[in-house]
Amino acid sequence: MNSVIMNADRWSLPDLPAALSWCGERNRQRIACTLHALGESTRTPEMADTITALYRETIAAISGKSLAASVSVKLSSLGALFDPDLAIELTYELCSEARKNRVGFEIDMEGRDLVGTTIEAAALCARKNLPLTLALQAYLFRSPGDLRLLLALGVVPRFVKGAYLGDVEDMEEIRSRLFDLVREAARFEVAFQVGTHDPALLPEIMSLMESHRDRITFGFLMGLADKTKQEMAAAGWQVSEYVPFGKDTGPYVARRERYLRGLAGAGRTPVG
């Protein structure tokens, strides 16, 4: 294992070269990567342009190195907090750039105030026949309806529990709602992704999709479930790791630490 992996922080990497090196190592383990440029504190058009330029560089590097990797954007980093139209425009431009370079393109879902803008950006890309993946959060009441919209648009859903403030707080109910979303997507025989480290959910989802492994990708975070992701990849499952990079680590790391505290408070631990 190379020095980049041995010396990495738990949750993120410092810059794009480190992320590309990490991804190359993961690819050798049959694990794809989703690269995310950290930067949720974007407050000006100039800052949004800087993040956009970094994503363009990332897309070009993934393509040039023939990595099994996609990019994932947050609309907050593209200016949604001060100019939603700008964020939608930049999302479309990056999605177009990714398609031109044959690189996967994903959009993260954030807090409730940004859900509508994020759905609008994804719908614009889909209506322009651009392939993309969009996260749906199980703890939001609207997600089942949003799933039907995504399926109609041909957008690949990525199901997650949710790491911001949602409509549902009970962990058992959120787990149940996530599995319901998975079953709905499975019923329509479409490709989808699931991001979870839940030791109770993973076996259930794997059992449901055992005969349809080509339609599901299991997403894991950098810093969690290293043993599980490697074992699943070796067993023939499609596995991806979410790899954030950059200096603006504060909000992202805070959510990860809050997630672990919540699990500990409920007497649970994520898969190893």
C-alpha cells in the first residue's frame, strides 16, 4: 500500500494529486472512487469559479489516467447559497464536461433548503440527455416522490440515510425507509447505488440483489468499512469509495463525527 494511503487523514485527502494516487490504489483493489472537492463555504461567484475549475481539472485527470472514478458535486460549493441559478448553470456545465470525458457525474444532496435546487439541476442535466447520479436521503418525507421523478428522468439514484437535518430522527425508521427505497428501485429493474455502513442493512440489501449484482453499486466513505469494502469487491460486488479532498474539511468532518457519535449513542458501530 502506497505512502499516500498510509499517511492520509481519516476522512479526506489534502489535494487532487493525493486523491488521484489514492484512487489508483483503490482501483487495484477493484474499488472505484467518487472524488469530491471540499468547499461548502462558497460565498462569491469567484469562489464558485475556483471550485468549478478544480472539478474541470479533476475530470480531465480522471480521464487522462483512465481511472475508475466519478466526480460528485455539492450545489453549495457551486454558489447555491447566494445564487441558485448560477449553481444550476455550473452543475450543467460540469455534467457536460464529465460526459465529454466519459467520467461519471454525481450530485450530493444537502440540507432541506437546497433539495429543490438540487433536483432542478439534476432534472436539467437529465433533460439534456446527460447521464448522472443523484443522492436521495431516506430521512426526508419527499424522497419516495423524488425517486419516482428520477426514474422517469433516467437519473441513477444513490440512496443514503442523510447527514444533515431531516424529517425523521428515529434510526430504525430511517433504516426502514432506506430499505423501502432500495426495494422500489429493485422492483423497477434499474441501476442504483446505496451508501450505508449499517451492519443490519448491508446483508438485507445484498440478499435482495444477489441475483442482480450488475444493477447495484455499494458506496462507502473513505475512513470507514475498509475491510468490508475490500471483501465485497473481491467477492464480485460493485463497490465505490467516496473520497473528499481539499482544505475546507470542517463541515464535512463535523458530519462524519456526528454520525459516529449518533451510532455510539444508540449502541451501534458501523461495519469494519
